[in-house]
Amino acid sequence: MNKEELENANIGEDKPQVEPKQVIIEDYRIEEVTNKEGKEIGQKLVLLCKHPDVTDRLIEISSVKYQQDDKIKQSGTWVKLDDNKQLPYRSAVATFLRSTGKNSIKELKGMTVNTVTQDNGYLAFKGY
């Protein structure tokens, strides 16, 4: 994109958000996340899922809602391994894995899981 293209760009159409439904996890990737200055701030797990209302592509989900200490929390699917090369037990990703009965991320492939809507309207995995 150049300056002229940006200057001539109008506001696009509002696209309806996908409703929370069961999705099938097809694959995943790790995404490097950087801040506005370009400094790496961490890695996020992005799960690629089949949604029954989206037939032309896989949707990407990188957030989870989960219960911790009698409260529902919402978090990105940040991944960082501990000194033993394990997911920290109380991390959002580990909590989500436990809610599915799985012990590792690779075991999620092919699994059907529930989604919920986040405060921003995007989908998150339901981990409770």
C-alpha cells in the first residue's frame, strides 16, 4: 500500500461476526507477537478451525475463556514453556487443554470443541 491508496481508501463494510458454535481444530501454528515498536513480546498459539457457518476457509482462534478461582477469565493463547519444557499448569492454554481432557497441543487436532464470544465480539475457546 502506498500513501495515495491510503488517502483514497474509505471505510469498508461491517462484516458480521461468526456465531459461537462447535468447531473442529484442524491445525495450529505459533505466531510471534510484536509491540508497536517491533519488539517481540511473546508467542501465541493460533488454532485453525472449521466452523459450520464458514465454508470457504478455516477460522483462526487465539483466545480462551476459562475458569480460575471461581471466576471466568479471558486470555490470549500465549505459550511459553517452563524450565522443564512444559506448559505452565495455570496458563490459559494448559487450562484449556485440561478442559478438553488432552495433555498436549498436538492432541487437539481433529477435536470438536465449543466456542464462546469474547467482549470484543470475536470467538474464543470455551475452557470451562
